[in-house]
Amino acid sequence: MSSKAQIKENSLHKFLRHVKAGKIIRPKKCSDCYSSCKPEGHHEDYDKPLEVVWLCKECHSYLHAMRGDFVHA
């Protein structure tokens, strides 16, 4: 696994541990379109694993599509 991929994976695991432990509270709305949903945490910087933008699946996919990235379906 590349160093970049390892940083991304470690960041995701740390973030999810904090969500599961209740240290980070998932909002009930997307921070972009404000739709009621179970938003996903989007990392702008994997070196800051606890800093995320909360996006619905549609907004998250759109953001990655605009950047030319792939995001899970």
C-alpha cells in the first residue's frame, strides 16, 4: 500500500472510531444542499482526520466527480 493510501486509510479509521464513540456527532442534514439524510464525512485533508465536511451521498459523489476522483457508490 502506498504511503498516501495508508494515510487515507488511517485517517478514515480514526474518524470512524470517533463517530462510533460519540466524540463526533453526525448531523442530520447535508452541509451543502441541506437535505435531511445520514451524511458522509468528506475529508479535504487526510492529515486532519477529524475535520470533515458532512455531505449527502449525492453531493459527495458530485464533489468527487467534479474533481475527477472516484468515490464509492
